[in-house]
Amino acid sequence: MVHSKRHGEILRLLKEEGTVTIASLADRLGVSLETVRRDVKPLTRGGSILKMHGAVGLPAMAGEAPFERRMRENADAKRAIARMVAATIRDGESIMLDTGTTTSFLARELLGHRRLTVVTNSSDIARTLATVNGNKVYMAGGELRSDSGAALGVSAIEFVSRFSVSHAVISIGAVDAVTGVMDYDLEEAEFARMVLSRGQRSLVITDHTKFGRQGLVQVCGFEGFSELATDRSPPRDIAAALAQAGARLSIADDEAGI
């Protein structure tokens, strides 16, 4: 791929996903990290793209709320995971969802389902699934976060603790082979931990970019949930930790034909 064509491909990927890491660009374009860094220099000088720590993005998205930007990141992978998980949920079942971009994608994939009972702290998920197809939606109360529109804190945790559901689903920010699943916000981690405890099936959904990351707060160890759904096989140490804990691993690439 010649220099100018790579510029066009970089811009195309950024328009689709919002932000992309340098490592991901190198992998997708089939070139070295140094080649990608050389390619993005004239684009950043010209103002076409913005350079961030280890990644690049489009200037037009700099003013977006953090949640909106995260919805664009790895959108295809998150959509594939959501589609796979939605296929395992039947009409009339109950599901609890925490706030997160991947769970928001799951809510959109559930729009074809009927008579769902949904418990969530996410105003985005509540708006998506309420008042359609005979669904019943319960929204946790409390102060809404300005970035994500999520209710968090003691009142939200107490509210969802009253429910027992068929499927309890959380999305997380990091997966570490030793610590387990982690997040970067204490209140979000505490809420997610409660969600996992309320389901007959407890499911963590995350795209492959979260593997090997160290979050700030532990949600739970690998024994704290029954299944992890993702878009690519995790590193060997994480796969081994999942197997040792008896957690099922579901991969959208394999099962959804993505």
C-alpha cells in the first residue's frame, strides 16, 4: 500500500471508529509501528487528525462526551459481541445491564426481542428498550453522571439488589490474568459487582483491547462470573485463568462468523 493510499485508509478507519491506536493501525495496514508514525505526522501537522497517547483521532470528535467517543471505539467488535449475546436471550426473559458501551450495543441488538424485563442504571439503555415490544424497564435511581447518563451510588446498588434475573450482564474496562475483571471508577465497579450477583447467568462482555490492561478497581476475580463474551481469543494466561475458574469463554469471531 503506497503512502497516499495509507493516508486515505487511516482517515477511513478514523471516520468509522473515532479513535484508533497506533498498534491497531500498524496491524490493519500491514506495516511497522514506525511506518504508521511517519504516516500520521503530516496528517497531524495539517490538522486532519489529532494525536493522543498511543492513538489518533478526528478533531471533530474532540468535543464529544467521553461516552459518545467510547461508543465509536472498536464499534464493529462491540456490535459483534452484542449480536452473539442477544442470540442467547429469549423473548420474555429478564436481564440486568450495567452502564457501558458494549452493554449499550447489546440493548440495540435486543430491539427485536419482545416482552423483556430489563433492569439497568443506564439512561441510554432504558431509553432504547422502554416502551417497545411490550418490554418492562426498571431504571435505578440516583444522581445521573453527566458523561454517561448512568445512576450510581448506594441508592442504585440497593435498587438493583431487590431483583433476581435470568441474565446479569456487565461491560468492563480491563481484564488482568491475576486480578480478574477491573474498572477505572469505584462506583461503577461496585455497581457491576452487585449486578453479577443478581443473575442466574452472570456474563462479562468486553472487546479484546481490554485484555492485559490493569484497571484501578477490581470488580471480581474470574470465579465471580459464569461466562466471558468477547471478539477475539484472550491471551494464554487469561484463557487459563478463565478455564481454572470454570468460566465459559464465548468468542464472536468463531460463533457469529464475523
